[in-house]
Amino acid sequence: MKRLIIALFFTFVSLCAVSAQEHADSLDKAGEKQPVEESLSWDKMWDMANTAYINGNYKSAIHLYEDILSSGKASVKLYYNLGNACFKDKELARAILNYHRALRLAPGNEDIRYNLKVAEARTKDTIEDIPEFFMATWIRSLHHIMRSAAWTVLSLVFLVVALSLFMVYLLAQRMSLRKTGFYGTLAAALLFVLTTWFAVAERAEIMDQSRAVVMPSTVAVKSSPDASSIDLFLLHEGTVVEITNRLDKWAEIVIRDGKKGWIESDKIEVI
């Protein structure tokens, strides 16, 4: 019976390792190596874009970075550099949009957060956040430390540890080892649940399509999805909104202070 338990345990550990690797590969798909011809083309465009940026030719850099994006080569560095080029070229909305896109892929990157904060300080809209319970803010900051793939791998590590300690609890003869196995299993299981939750939350943020950036310099937010409806308030370029509903060419949005209304969908771009 003990041999059967041990065999099943090692089989499960192997499956966990394979699953973790497959999940990490799927989340990092954007960073996979492409065929040699495409890779060389992208490398040349990347070097040309960076050279243009260094030389102060920001429009050319933006054009080249966007060409790379349109070819399907998305990455944290690409969004970050594109955001920097847009900021230098005084395209505030596009800079904020690309900083946010970079931050979704690397939520713990302090350089991106700093540049985003600098860019958002240039926006015209001063919107006060609705106060949030400090614990929710702290938890969100905690799960932003790592990407979803890293949290997934860590959760599987804790799962293996929990199973290993449970094996100790089942098979150990000494009472002290059985107690260690029992309480260690509980602690590792709790950490497994917590890290799995963080992985799911981080993945949900990456896949979220509800946040967008206002692109025009000024846009009116309407009381209903109709161009002739009442103007409720104005928003300016770079302001981040949350989309709560869509109807034809209109989107219902809400801003950080809780105000809501309708805006034309082509006036915003999803992060």
C-alpha cells in the first residue's frame, strides 16, 4: 500500500511539473522565438527604432515600434519603448495607453510604474478615487509582484510540498514527524490556495478588456448613447475609464470617482 501511495505521488508530481511548464509557456507566448527570417527582420526594425529614438526622431521610432507590433511581436520592452517615444513626441494618450499595456505584462516593473505616473500627472482631468479598503489595495499590490505564470509555478511548488508533508504524516512512525507533517501540510495547502488565487487574479487582469484610455484631446460624456443627448461632463486625453456596457458605436463608461455616462467607442482605446 505504501509503495502504491509513493508511486502515485511521484506520478502526480511529474504531471504538476509538466502542467506548470505548459502554462508558463502559454502565458509567455508573446516572447517565444519566431522563425529565423522574421526574427532577423524584427531585430533590424528594433535596432532602427531604438536608434531613431536615441537620435530624437520620435515619430520614426513610433512608426517602427508599431510596425513590429502589427507583425505580432508584442513584449513588455516594446510597449514600454513605444510609450516612451509617444511621451517624448507629446502624444500623451498613446503614451499612457502603452505604459498600461506594458504594465499588464509586467505588473511589478517599477520603471513602467514611474513613467506612467509621470505621464498621468500631465493629464488635465483631476479625478479623486473612491476610497478603497486598505486590505484590498495591499492584496492587489502583493499579487502584482509577480506574473501569472510565476504565481502558477509557485502554487504548484506549494502543492508538491503539501503532498510531500502529507506523505510524511501518513508514513512516519515517530509522533514528532507526524505532527510536523500534519501542520506543515496545512500551512503549505494554505499557501497553495493563496498563490493559486493570485495566479487567477493576475491572469484575469491580463485578459480584462474593460479598461480603456480616452484618446482625443477633449470628448463629451453623454447621458445616453445618442449624439443629441445631454453632455454630462468632459474628459481629456489620457484619462483611464472602465467600460461597463456597449451599444452599437457607444460605450458606457465609469471613471474613478464613480461618475458614469456614454462615450463614442472610437474615442477610447482598450488597454
